[in-house]
Amino acid sequence: MQDIAMFDIVIILITLFLGLKGLFKGFIKEVFGLLGIVGAIFIASRISLEVGNVVASILNIENESTIKLLGFIISVIAIWFVIYSLGIIVSKIFSASGLGIFDRVLGFVFGAAKVFLIFSIIAYAINSIDSFKKSIDENFSNSIVMPHLISVGSYIMKLDTNSIKEQLNEGTKEIQEDISTVIEGAKDEAVQMEQQASDFIKEKAAQEFEKELNRQKQQFEDELKSQKDRFDSVNNQNKED
């Protein structure tokens, strides 16, 4: 009974303590910060290629995977910064209008609710696993907080462990495919750079060979002309004699 009461107290204290961050930041900054992350990822995933092409034209990047990744990162940072900056501006307007206290109170509620929802999802996920469910039912039967956590968690999401396993496998597979794509792209780019270096070396070697050939040709022509001049000089001298 004492352990269960301690569990309830710990969950409540953590929720309230982390909710204080929302009190100091305010509701508007909390919401815009969350929207900034979610919105940035959502939008960036759809415009990453276009942004990457613009950057690629400046940096002379040809690998498609590198272009898309670079475009995604730049888009996420830019969009998040714009949305979060907008949140700061709106928050200052609220504070200047005398509504700052409401912004902070709502920020505390939002921050605490966000933490409570996270705990709820975790509790419901654990309770949905058969090997843990019996233990939770026995050890947390007198808990006040645990039933609410499970209830809220079940309302948010109907968790299927097999579905989660499949999603994790799919996510892992996608990550592996993305990594493979990046590696293949890097290999292709390395091959292109090696080919360019080889072509450059061949071109320089051909230029040096051509210069040496022209120098030898000119030297031969000069020597031939010198021999001809000496021959003409001797021939003229013999005629005079």
C-alpha cells in the first residue's frame, strides 16, 4: 500500500514539476514549439527535394540522396525557426496586452498534460503486454493514478503489440534502406570523383606530352635548319674558291 501511494506521489510530482517548464515558457511558446517540430517535419518531408535542388545548384552537388537529405535538414531548421519565432512574437503581444498571466497558467496546464499523456501511453503500452498485465493488476490494485493513466492511454491509442512490432520492423527496414541509399549515393559520388580525377590526370599528361613533342619537333627543326645553313655556307665558299 505504501509503495503504491509512493508511486502515485512520484508520478504527480514529476508531472507538476515538468509542468512548471510550461509555466515559465507560457502556453503559446509551448504550443508553437510543438507545432514547430511537427509542422517542420511534415512540411520538410514534402519540399526537401525542391529545397535540396536549390542548394545543390549553389554547392554543385549531384548525388540525389545527398540533395534530398540536405534539403530536408535545411527545411526542418528553417521552418521550425520561423514557427518558433512567430510563437515568441505572439507571446510578447499577449504579455503586452495584459494576458501574460493566462498564457503562463495555460502553459502550466499544457506542459503538465503533455507529461501526463506520455505517462499514460507508457502505462497503457506496458499494461497491454500479457506478461506485465497480471503483475500490474496485482501490485497496482490500490493505486489511484495507474487506472487513470491506463484509461487515458487506451483512449489515445488502441495498442496492439504485434502491430507495434511490425511498425518497428518496418521503421527499421526503412532506416536501413535510407542508410543503404545514402551509402550507395556516396559510393557513386566517390566513383564520379575518381573518374574526374583520372580524366584530369590523363588530360594533364596529354598536355605535357604534347608540349614535349612540340619542343622536340622545334629542336629538330632548329637543328635541321642549322645544318642546312652550315651546308649552304660551305657550298658558297667552295664556289668562290
